[in-house]
Amino acid sequence: MIVVDKNTFEEEVLKANGWVLVDYWSDGCEPCKALMPDVEELAKKYEGKVKFCKLNTTKARRLAISQRVLGLPTIALYKDGQKVDEVTKEDATKANIEAMIEKHIG
């Protein structure tokens, strides 16, 4: 997984061609940390099809707000720099993330 921050987000996500999944998390978000191994597993499964990135919103609050990330964890799927779908809070489960990916790229 690629770790992005407010300086690299635009290049890695908004200017990227194809599918990019962004895991928005923060230091104080325990559900985010619990979800991370699942997201990393999906990153391996979809390698070559979807670029997986993670952004710690603790140091990038304005960026998260600009992407309309209002709660954590939020897992957002982008295509050619445009957000097309997301799962958030209680809905951010491995099964739901995979279903979202399959719905769009499957």
C-alpha cells in the first residue's frame, strides 16, 4: 500500500489513471486500525487492478474535508481522479469493501 499525505495525494490519487482505493484513517481511530490488515489483504488480491493508498487524516484534515470524508474509517474508490463510491464507519468492513470493488471493476 502506498502511504499518501497532503503533499502526494493529488499526484497519487487525483491525477492517477485507473482505479485507486484510499483508506482514510487516523491515529485515534481504533476501528481504522482494526480494518487495516483486511485492506492490506485486499491490496494484494487486487494488485495490478486497483492502486491502494492510505491517508492518515490526523495531519491532513483539510484534505479529508475537501474529499467529503466526514467519518472514519472511510474507504473511497476513485476512477481517473474522481470519487465513484465509498464505504464508511460501520459499513467499512472487508466484505463491503470487496463488494464495492467488485461492483465497479468486476
